[in-house]
Amino acid sequence: MGRLSTEELTSLEDSLARLLRDQSPMTAVRASMETEDSFSQELWQQLAAMGITGLLIDEEYGGSGAGPVTMERVMEQVGATLMCGPLLASAVLAAGVISGSGDHAAEARLLPAIAGGDSIATVLLTGPKGTWTEEGVALTAAPQGNRWTVSGEAHYVLHAANANCWLAVARTDQGLALFELDRKAQGISCNRQRSFDHTLRIDQITLDAVPGKAIGTPGCGWQAVEQGLNQALVALAGEQAGGARRMLEITVEYAKLRYQFGRPIGSYQAIKHMAADLIIESESAVSAARKAAAELDARSSDYPGWISLAAFACADAFNRVAADGIQMHGGIAFTWEHPAHLYLRRARAGVQLFGNSTYHRENYVRALGG
């Protein structure tokens, strides 16, 4: 398939929006909060059939190679509907790490199943401090004859319990390296971590000399991780932008219908001004996410700066729109039955993934030469 034309991209967005309206309404989102998987297997297979799970995987390995621009638009729809599932973990982060490893045998072995939705992959990267940097890696690996064993703790692992393919980033004598773990081996402990977003499945993993197959060259693991993280940051920014835009739509719709003192609350100046500010926030977030996707797709010289800008701008915008939207609703938005708190939960949880806003602001300043 390759890169999509504007018409093809619009058609894909429309088709996905219809699918998610039908298969991922708020009732389904709430139901996922009560299940162990935290997502619908049926919806996952439908996404795979549409080719969504293979957008960032080359055609050579069963994907479409549509690239970051298309995935960002997909994630806008994901954010708008609060869709639950391992799309970010598997089809974005893990697929990017594998593709960035330069290990063609591993790509041929792992990527086709990920592209087809038959395999769910996740990356064991950060330790207990939750810093998504080289310094944050807490796993270690040691050679044992002709194989490796991996030990230590990994925290905030996305959908680890749902994944059949675990990719561990670990320290070796040569530097950071990437390993495919034996998911069924002894010495593995997987415990769910509590998240403010009840729709997000994150796990803490403890490994005790678990066999691992090296992917790529030991000492070059961080280059692979960077590719995956860049893709994930752009995708997450798209999700946050889509969530902010939809939360604002819900809020404006309510402001038109809710009457107080004989007139819609949206007719009051204070509400108008808040809504105007939030429109700027949400549309700026959409622009930032799309610009970062375009720069990453083009591999421009300054794409890291655009990604950092999108990372903090979209996270901050989603949090502000969700929080102020609740205030504009009033008391009804504080009830469990109203969807507003679900958007706030997604916004609050997302700001901690792959580095917080302060971290990305610092990266942005460095990218500018500051």
C-alpha cells in the first residue's frame, strides 16, 4: 500500500470512525474496565482486518508501510472514542523497536504476526522510576553458553498479560541490548499495576534468569528503542489530540442544551471564553501531532524537536480540555455515569507515558540549541 493519498487517508478515517462508533461506544469502554484483557478481542481482529495493526510495518513483512502520518490519524480516532487495546503497545512501540533493530531475521520472524493481529507484542523498558531513558533501564542480561538470561524488574509495561511476545531492553557488558523472551519460561512474575485510567492495562514484570534470544547487536539496543519511542510518542500525541477534540465537542454540546436562569449556559460570556480557549488548545494539539507525524515520516533533520513539542503540547492540551470541560459541565460531570471523567483519566495517565511534559520541554529546548 505505502503512503496514502489525502483521499485514501480520509476514507480510512471515516471507515475507522464508523467501526469505533459501532464497536467501541462508551458502554464497551466501561465494560473493558471490568475485564482482565481490558479490550475486545473481536474489535482487535476487525482492526487487523482493516490493516490498522500493520500500518507501521513494511510490506515485506506483511504490513502496509503506510507510515506515521496514517497512524497518527488512526490514533486521533482512538482518542476520540477512548478505544481500549494494545494498538500502541504492539503495532506502534514494539513494531518500531523490532524494525529499528536491523535484525532482518527477527523482523521476518516477528513482524508478520504483529501486522496480522495474530501476535500481540510489548516492550519491557523502564524500571521502577518510570523514566523512559537509557538510564531508566533496570533489566540486566548475562550470557549463558550460547544463549542469554534476563533478570530484574520492568514497570509500566503496556498489556504485558495480553502479549505473547515480550521484548526486553536489558543492560549487558557491551551496553544496552534487545531480547525476545521465552514467554512460557519459569522465573516470570507478572502483576497488574493500578492506573488512574481504568481502561489502561499496565503490568509490573519480575524476571529471574529468563531465557532470551538476542535481537540485533548487543550494545546497539537503544537505537532500536528510539525508533519505537518516536513512533509511540507521535501516536500518543495523536490519541491525546483526538481525545481533546472530542471532549470539547461533548462539552459544547452540553453547554447548548443545559439551561440555567432561562437560557443555555453556553450563552454566558464566561463559558464562551472558556470554550474559545479550549478550541485553541485542542486544535493546536491536532496541528502539533500532525506536524510531528509528517516530520517523522520525512525523517527531517529536526524531527526530534517536533516530536518533543507534540509530546508536551498534546498532553497538556488534553489535560486542560478534560479538566476544564468537567468544570463547564458542573456537577453531572463528577458522576460515574458521565463519560467526562473517563477522558480526564485517559489524559492524566497519558502524560506519564514515554516521559512527562517537563522532560519533553527540556528535550525541545535542547533541540532548538538551548
